[in-house]
Amino acid sequence: MKIKFHAIALTWAVESVVTQHLEEQLVYLRRIDDHMAVAAVVSILEDEQHHRDVGDSEGGTKNMLYAPLRWAVRLFTTTVIRFGMR
Ligand SMILES: [Fe+2]
């Protein structure tokens, strides 16, 4: 059962960063009128939002003991995305 809570907390942490990143990318892509890229990102975003919401509804954000883990995973995920954008 402990592994399940770890996985749920990790899922929420990763997906919350990914969805935020994709939403920011959508703002940029809409500004430059890249309709094909917008459509591709929208289709990905819906999946990632679903994964994030499952992580939340299954308790991934509830357990305060996992707060440091969520923080670290969010930071790591943000770093990987920023590194990938260079
Ligand atoms: Fe996902």
C-alpha cells in the first residue's frame, strides 16, 4: 500500500509540472498562430491533466509526509523540462 501512495504522489508531482508547462506552451503557440502545434499540445494536455487529476483524486496531494517528495519531484521535473528547452 505504501508503494501505491508513493506512486500516486509522484504521478501528481510530475503531471502537475507537465500540465503547467504545456499550458504555458499553448499560450506561446497561440500567440504565434501555430495551429498544428496547438492541436498537438491540446491532445497531449488532456491526457496529462487526466493523469494529474487521478493523482490528486487518489490522494497524491493529501499526505503531508509526502510534501518533501512532491517538492523534490516538482523541482527535478521543472529542471528537466528547462534543460530540454535549451
Ligand atoms: Fe502522463
